[in-house]
Amino acid sequence: MRIVDLPLSVIRRPLMRQTDPVKVEALMASIQAIGQQEPIEVLEVNGQYYGFSGCHRYEACLRLGIPTIRCRVRRASAQVLRLHLA
């Protein structure tokens, strides 16, 4: 597992998640003040990145127009990806 800053544009979010607008706003303020403190979890499968957690942090960075997000990247097989999608 490694921690890297990835462009938001390369992270696929295959599952739609509901976000709490109040939480997103609070994270936006925090990220503006002190930066992103906790990486989101991302699976790397065949060179593609899939995000399944950190939806509020992802949305906050997206709304702030920040081009990258800190990620904890774990390589996985297509079979592991299918399990996440089930």
C-alpha cells in the first residue's frame, strides 16, 4: 500500500453515495484551512483507480476545485474489484 496524490479525474467512483451537505461544507473549510489530513482509500486494478470510501472528502476537494486528492492506494485484482461492486 502506498500514499500518493492522484488527480481527481483519474479516480472512478462506481458506486453512487449520498453525501451530507453539512459535512461536505465542514470538510471544505477544514481542507482550505489545514489541507487534507486523511487519505481516501483507492483500489488500483490494471492501472485504473477505483474509490469506494472518502466520498465526503472527495466531494469537498471536487467542489474546492483542487485537482488532486491524497489517496491510500492498494493494488487489487479484478476479482477483488468485483467483490467491492457486489
